[in-house]
Amino acid sequence: MQNLSVQKFFLYARKSTDVEDKQVLSIEAQLQELRDYAKRENLNIALEFVEKQSAKIPGRPIFNEMMKCIEKGDADSILSWHPDRLARNSIDGGKIIYLLDTGKLASLKFPTFWCDSTSQGKFMLNMAFGQSKYYVDSLSENTKRGLRQKVRNGDYPTLAPVGYINDSRTKTVVVDRKKAKVIKQAFEFYVKGGNRLEDVSNFLAKHNLFSKTGKKIHKSRATSILSNPFYTGLFRYGGELHEGKYEPIISKKLFDQAQEMLKLRGKPDRKPLNDPQPFCGLISCASCGMMITGEYKVKKQQNGNVHEYIYYHCTKKNKSVKCEEPCIRQEELNRQLSSLIKKVSLPKDWAVELNRLALQDHGKSAQSLTACVKEKQEKISSLSIRLERLLNGYLDQYIDKEDYRAEKSKLLSSKKSLEEEIYNLSHKQNDWLEPFQNWLEVAQNIDKIASDSDLFAKKVCAKEIFGSNLLLGEKQVRASAPDLDLFLANSPLDSGRNSGGNHWDALRASRMLASKKPISSLLVRNARIELAPYAWEAHVLPLN
């Protein structure tokens, strides 16, 4: 046997941050034990190698450097705490045994393991490497199995998105109240008012919500936030959608609205010839149906005076119609829009009577809401059965993975929407009154918006009141009349919703009727209020 004092040893210590090394000695402890062992056994240590990396896969830089030094002859032996410090994969383990076979590696020493460069010693070493690999593989399978079970229980198994915190004590996800409020406001901000993703990034920065590096959240990250179903109580993991046990931040309805907006905004925009004007996208041409656009013009006089104008005119993109509609100045269009908006203002005596009727109806809605809740619960039960059948079909290999995941996502999304509707009906069944009273207040005061100089705010108001019913023809803007038959007929609320009616259409129709009938016949004897499941869908319907 070769004299150990003549042999040159490389001392190798390793520990990773993975679960596999949870019970292993620290680097400092390994170094101390190995140095003491080398001193007792009179081993000649040429160099120490220390590495903090997992050995599950090949590619450790310090280990590879040590092996190259051995191949060059800088040393011919290795001292380590245990064989699993040297290798937990078959490639690195096989390389060590090959160097023993070729004689470039004379011996291996371990304080906790016997190993000689003999057939028996190499067999034992091979067994130790195989056992280390089996341990890692088994640990990985057990970890994945545990994560899958955690997901089935509704627990999110990884780092939670902004707005939530991973509670290390309970191993659950909890709401970060301060940031969650900003996230919800960001969704509402994006859905309303025509804001862009850049505006969302600025909104988050304004409310002190930044990236981990302290920088402003990029618009691509804002897109990721707005498209993440996690905030509704559903999370993606392993390519599937799962139901979570944590508290949602936003409603499914608000999330769906954001997805529609993302889809709409994702369409490529044509580069405008000049800056978009305030009333663009609001009015259609009465002759050809194309949109009305704004154009900025500058007129220079010979005396040096410069005049700036904004004109609105038809885009003239209908190839089948030669549109002859003239343009209109922005000042005149603004005056006409203001006049239209003021005509929809709710008279004070109407508001008083509608408020009285709302208070009266407030106490009568519980019975119809109970029936509605029961109907939705039956739909949820049906969806649960379908989900169970879908899983069985997938497990029995009648359905492939992609079809299973896509259908599961649809069913879970529908189930989440129904559960949210039931919550709103059961826990907030009378919450429509306050928003309705707020709407009465807004409807009484919209003439203030009409008189204001903020043209963009006026556009938002006009869009909400008239929708896509504003037409421009012969330099006159007008609103197409609401369907009076819809509001005169004693039809169920669903009919109104499917016909496109809303509370502003109802108010417009009522104002039109008021010019033909006494106001008292609309407000007292023949008026009624129909209530939708959500407050913002409340309708005021005048009757004959």
C-alpha cells in the first residue's frame, strides 16, 4: 500500500441549500472534522475545495476544477466527509470510479465511510453513490407528491404574487392588506376611463408599489398582474387551474372585464396622423355609419396671426358610400353635446319619488333573491358533477391532457362566477340601495359635467349615457331614441338587459314620455322599480 504521507490529498467540503442537505453538517463543521481527521491520519492536504451547490445534477464548477487538477496529477487522493458530498448523480459518481480504475485517483478517504481502491472498495463506493442518487430521486418524488396534495387542498405551493404574503408560520397565503387595496384599485383603474398599461404602471408607482429591485413596474409586468386569476381565488399550477383556499382580492366580474379590456387593447393600433382629440371614438356618421374623427388644423394669416382649430368629420372609410357630410368645429360639437347631456339630467321631484319607491321595494327583494340563490346552487352542483366526470375520463385515458386542462379551466371559471354571484346575493342582497341612491345623486348633477371644460370627462359621461347611439349629420349631433316599446311593455328585467337597455336608457325614455304625459303619471301611479341581482343593473321603468 502506498504511504499516505507521500500521497497528496484534495480536501472537498460541500453543502447545498436544498432539502436533501437539511441534516448534513455545515461547511465550517465539515472543514473542522476533516482537518482533525487529516491531522490524526497524517494526511498531506495539498488544497481545500469548498462548494455550496447541489450535486443532484452534473456541472458543479468547483468539483469539476478539482477533477481536472487530479487528471493533471496535482494530487492523487480526495478527503471528504461522505461519498454523497462528492456525488449524488450517476455521471459524477461514475467519473470518480473511472479515475480509480485508471489509477489517476489513488484513494478516497471519508471519516464516516470505509473505502479502499480495491474491487470490494469500489463496489461499496458504487453502492454509496447509488444510494445517494436514490435518496435524491425519492426525495424529489415525495416533494412533488406533497406539492400536488397541497394544490388539491387549495394551498398555493410557491411564492405568492404581489398583494399576498406567504405566511411561514401557517404555510399558507394571506392577503397583504395594504398592497391588496392598490391591486384592486389598479384593476378598477384599468377597466374604467380608457387607461393604458403604461397608466397602470404609473398608478402603481404613485401608490408606492414597485418591483423587488425598487424600480417602477414595467407594463409587461402590469399585464401579468391584470391577467393573473390568482386574485379571484383561482390559481394556475402545473398547467392547470385550481381552486384556492385563500381570500380573493377582486371579484370574478372585475377580472373578466379586465381580460376583455386586455384583449381589446391588444389589437394593434394604427398610428394616428396627429394627436387623438377628446371626442374621437364617441360619435358615428349619420350618413354612412363610419366613426367621426378629430383633426387639428393651423391657419396662418398674411398679417402674421396664427389660428388653431380642431374639426370633427367622418372618416369616410365606407367604400360603398360616398359620404358628403361636412365637418364641425370642436366648440360647436362641445356645445351640442353639453345640451344633450343636460337633457338627461334627473329632475329633483323624480329623484325624490324614485328614492321612496326604492326604499319600499328594498324590503321585498329577499324572497326572489332566495329563489335565485337556489337556482345558482343547483348549477354549481351540476358543474361539480361535470368536473368529477371530467377527472374520471382523464384518469381512464378517455380524454387527453390538453383537452382536460382546457375544459377544467372553463368549468372552474363558471363555478367561480356562480359562487361569487351567490355570495353577492346571500351576503349583499340589499346592498343595491346605496349604489342606486348614489346613481340618483349623479343623475341629478350631470349638468355640472356638461357645463365643465373637461372634454375627456364629458366624453366618458356621454359614452355612459348614450353608448354607441350618438350620430353626427348636417353639423348636428343627436342621440338615436331609446326603444320606448321596451320600457312601456311590462316585460321581465332580463328582456331589458338582452335588448341593451340600462338605467340611462330608461331615464332617457322617461324624459321623452314626460313631454307627452303628465309627470305625475310617470312617477306616482304607474311607476315601478325592477331590480337586477347587481345594483348597477337597476332599471327604472315607466309604465302606461
